Amino acid sequence: EAEVAQSPRYKITEKSQAVAFWCDPISGHATLYWYRQILGQGPELLVQFQDESVVDDSQLPKDRFSAERLKGVDSTLKIQPAELGDSAMYLCASSLGPAQETQYFGPGTRLLVL
Amino acid sequence: SQQGEEDPQALSIQEGENATMNCSYKTSINNLQWYRQNSGRGLVHLILIRSNEREKHSGRLRVTLDTSKKSSSLLITASRAADTASYFCATDFSGNTPLVFGKGTRLSVIA
């Protein structure tokens, strides 16, 4: 069964350092999402791609976060510099189309900023 | 801000019992989805119910939607220890708006 891949699974970094997360969606899925999930909360959307284009990045802290999906397949989310408050689970998801139908999630990257 | 609010925040039941979780939301929706998340893992889609539907079933899952009350419920029948997880409802206002997840209900099924 096809799955969304994410790496790394865990990342520990010090504040002010740069971190990067990678996501490979299910083959053929045009829409890719990055979510941030704070412990005890539900996921919150950071950025949504349709193919290589950003559809929604209204909740992405653009002073320190960036995301790209250059060839419309895999994607990278970067934080520079990391802050203590960035400690969270970063989830990637994908879906076939732009409509808000079923989303398929990867296992997530748990980030701890010290 | 989070649109859906699940109730209760936590639920503990014995194996074999039924578990009911509720989700309330604030504005009209296009559809509502339920997801499950095992500890430290990604979310798994369980069921989607559209605004013009009132009830859907999938295996041991039963979802209802009451748009007049802006609420939904997820019923898990004959619960198993493997059902232990957090359950989230997610809503969207239209096909062009992002899904908004609630804070979740943490379900513990005791064998």
C-alpha cells in the first residue's frame, strides 16, 4: 500500500540552528500539505501545494519558515533559525486533488528545539 | 483557530464497550471528516460525511451529522484495545478552504 514518506523521524536541534524536513507524497497525488501539531492539539496547516504552486501559506511564519516543491513531487520544509516554540510534530499529507477530500498522512517528524 | 471541538477530551472504557465522541463546529461546512492518530504517529482517515448526509457506517464505525446543531458524533462499537488512540474531527467550509482540525478526543480501551 502506497504511503507518504517523511524524514527524519526525529530531530533535536539547538535554537538558532537551521532544520529541514523532507516529504515524499503518494505517487500521483497533486496536493501536498505541511501541518504542525503541538502536543495535545490537532494539526494546523502551515502550507498547501497544488503541484509545484503554493495554494495557501497564510499560516506559515515566513520570517523563519520556507517550503518548496520544485518539481511538484517531493517537498522540503525549512526552519531558520529554529526557536524553542517550534518544538512540535511536523506532519506531511497528500491528496489526489485540490478539494478537501481524504488526506493521507506520513508518520511525521518530531522536532525538539533546545 | 480551530473550528471543531471534540468532547470529551479524554475517554476511558473497557474492551467490548461502545465509545462515543462528539464534535461541534461553529460555521456551515462542506463536509466533516474523522481521523485517528496512534501515539507519536501520523493521522489515518476514518470516514468522511458530507453536509447533505446524516449518517454513515464503516465497519464498527458509525458517524452522524446534525447540521442544524452543527455537531457530529463518532461511535465505535465493540471497542478493542487496538482502538486506543486520539480521534480528531476535521471540517472544511468549501472545497477551496483548508481542513481545520479539532483538539481531539483521547480514547483509552482497557483490556
